[in-house]
Amino acid sequence: MYFAALLARTEDGWEASDTELDDVETLSDLTDLAREASVDEDTVLVYIEQEGAWFGVVRVDGEEDPRIYVSDASAAARSSYGEILLTDELLGREPGAEDEIAALEELVGLDGTEDGEPDGSGSGADGTVTGPDPDHDPDAVPAGPLGELGVLADLGVSEKDLLTLRTDALAEIADALGASEVLEAVR
């Protein structure tokens, strides 16, 4: 079960709205959605959670780049909405490199070996199976929190507090922002 909400800061406080993410495919789409909800280019928070598994916060301040925090990156990676937040930049990868390499290999039929050359797997002299190191996967998503811990620090949620949020994180964040009542109206 997913829940997504927008919290937009206004001069009168926070306005909350639940949001549908069916048409959102990229972080850019999500950022545009947040900017549309912004009043005078003020702060907008997009909150996404998969009940009991992970939550993410995207902060958009005017035209600045979005700032992202995900409570459990490996859990989010198994979610279509989580994948939106887990950008190459956030994961420390070269943007688009994985797609480019896969496309080139498919185009020329390369598997990384020459004809007649071993493919890197097989049996070693002691009978153990050798091959690519299964413990080192450059595309693996780390378990646990990922992103900018200070994303909500100036709004009353410290880095330490953010790391300790688990169940019903949105309610605790909204409480710190003074937006509990407006959030409950849309939940």
C-alpha cells in the first residue's frame, strides 16, 4: 500500500494534498508536480511511503535542484515509486552509464570475452567455482538510509530524528512542521 502527499509552505502555514503518482515516471516529473503546488516558489515537500517498508522525502525549494532522503534504499529499489527517487546521482553512479553499456553490448553481441576465451566462471584448481565476485555488484543498492540527512533540519526534523523515523514517519514530520491538522484532512 502506497501513500503520497504534498506539503506546500505558504505565508499562512502549510497546505497538504494527497497526490496520485500514476503519471509520474521520473524525478523530473515529480519535481514539476511539486513546483506546480508551490506558492511563490516556496518550499514543497513530497512524501512517499510504502507502508511498513520505506519512505522518501523530496524537498523542492523554488528552482533549486530537488533534495532527497530515502529511509531504506534497498526496499525502495523494489518499488516503482522508489525507483523514481533512486537516481544515478543519489546512488553515486555515472548517469546513464548502465544503459549505454547494455545497449552497446546488445548491439555488438559482446559478453566481455573473446572467442575461445573462458568467460570468467568455472572451476578453480581447488574445485571451487570461480567467476565474477558475487559480493561486489556495482549496481547494488545499499540497504538503509540514503540521501540528504539534513533535508528537513531547518524545518524542525534533525538528522538524528530523521534516521529514527520508522512507522508513521509522515505524521511525525507533519507534527514537527506544525502541519498535522492539514495532513489529517487529506489522509
